[in-house]
Amino acid sequence: MGELRVLELYSGIGGMHYALQESDMPSQVVAAIDINTTANLIYKHNFPDTPLWNKTIEGISLDDFNKLSFDMILMSPPCQPFTRIGLQGDITDPRTKSFLYILDLLPRERLVKTLTECGYEFQEIMVSPPSVGIPNSRLRYFLIAKISTGQLSTQTSLKILDAFPHAAKSDSAEKPKVLSPTCQCTSQPEEEMQSGGVLYKLETRTESQRKIDQNSDLSVREIQDFLEPQTEVNMEHYLLPPKTLLRYGLLLDIVKPTCRRSVCFTKGYGRYVEGTGSVLQSSVETEVESVFMGLDQCSEEEKLQRLSKLKLRYFTPREVANLMGFPQSFSFPEQISTIQRYRVLGNSLNVLVVSRLLQLLVS
């Protein structure tokens, strides 16, 4: 196979470009397109030789696209209009405007219909980083497609698992799921999640058991493999402030360096607490149970004394990047603040997961 000319849409901080490199697929990114100025600064810092267009996609004509003579498109459109958390605006959300423009150029109304009628075969997959041995939940929908050759359509669940070998050893609910166009993936009912009663922390027995199971999965690496050396970073800077500990202590997802799990990091990490990502327990000799047992009966001063014993801190942006599969060569320009780094990482994707999916296209 000769070198593929690749067009990168919604290029962000370069996660798809790194995935392309990781896949070892002979390729050249002929253009990267994004309107996020912060993300573009980071992309240009890491890929200075790649043409970067700071343009709205819907402002680019079909002739301009055709001049690039690309063989492959990589894109990660905004997911917020389609997620369960949010306004669920679907195609009425303004953030879908550029994606609908792409579908119109192809030209048809919606993605799957467009691909089918334009002669593509495709595979839809739900997959999360534990499937490649990374201790971070980031379950995402992916679609890979190529001009019909009769090969991609024969990809079975077994072949998908071959691409994600760690998943085959696990009973995790986050195994890759091969979807059909009519498949509807639903979350666990709230009633079921609440069965079993609440433990010492605001956590159901079901949730607690799920975390125990995840930490027992030896096919997934430990978090400590992704941490920065403490000698290189002032970790005091990342400690949770007293106000946050007092207000959100019972809502924190706390992990130790030896854990094999962490929850998805979002763009609000470092600014908001609930549901934005895990925090790290730096004082591993302190038992979490001893801190939280009867905590609601304590005065604020005693609560703070107890919680401070855990030395809870945020993961650094470099550590979040590690958990998202970015290589050590990836870096931020100095002018990008910590909050900006968390924000763009939260909008990015897992590099190793995408690289495995790209390999499926040529396997």
C-alpha cells in the first residue's frame, strides 16, 4: 500500500494525527482543520510542518476539498449535541452545523445512509481504553468506513477483539461492542443502580462492586505507570483546596496509584468536581474507609482534618495525556494555562484506541 493522503477534520490537539502515526500506516496529513485557537496553537506546536487551516468547515468549498486529493478523512465531530448529559439538541444544536455540511457535500442526509448510498462499507463500534490496557474509562462510539471491497463487512466480533486483546481477557462491561445500524445502546436503569443501599461514601453497592472488579482486572495496567515523577512536578500545586474537600468530599471518585481504573476526564476537570474525572490519593497508607466512616457526624474542622490525610490531588495535564494514549513527544506550548490544558484534553480522544481502529482498515 502506498502512502495515504489524509485529511484531518476537527483536528483539535492532534489526537487523530498521533493515532495515525501509532498505527504505522504509511500516510501524510495534507491538511488539518479546526477553529479552536487554543487547540490550533497546541497542534502547530507538535506538528509544525502540517498545513493547519483555521477555518469553519462549512466555509470550505467542495473544490477546495478536492484540490487536496485525499484518500482518507479522519474526524471527531463535537459529541455534545448527542450525549445523554447535556441539552440533547441533536441536529438542531449549532455545533452540528459543520458536520451536516460535510454530509451534504458527500451528498446525502445522514451519516450511515450517506455511506451506504455512496458505496462505502462500514463498521460501528463502541470501545473504551481498558480494552487496550489503559486504566481510564472513555467509552465512545466509533465508525470506520472504506470504499466497498467486501472485506470490511466480514469483520466479526472476534476480529474486533483481536484488535483489542486486553478486552478478551476481561469480563468488563466496557468490552468493545460491534454495532448494527439498528442497535440501540442504553445505560443501566437508575433503579438498578440504586439497588443494594448506600455505603460510607455516596456510592451504591453496585458501583462499589464494579470498581472492585475493575481493579482486579490484571490485563489493565496500574495508574502509577502513567504518573509523572514527583521530582519533576510540584504536586502541592495540584492538591484539592480545603473548600473543595469540604463541599465535594463525598462525591469524589478517588483512586490510588495501584488502581487499574479511573473515570473519564472531561473539559471541566480542574474547575468542576462532580463527574469530571478521578482524583489521586497521594497518601496511600491512609485507609479511605477510616476517613469517610461517620464523616457526616463531624464538625467542618474535623472533616477537613480527616480528608486532608488522604492528600487528594488532581492528575496533572501530562498524566491525563498519558492516560489518553498521547506519546511522550506530545507537549504544550508554555503560554497554555493548566485550565486550558485540561479543557482541550477533555475534548480529545484516546490515541491508542483510534490507532487500533485504523489498523482494522488495512488488516
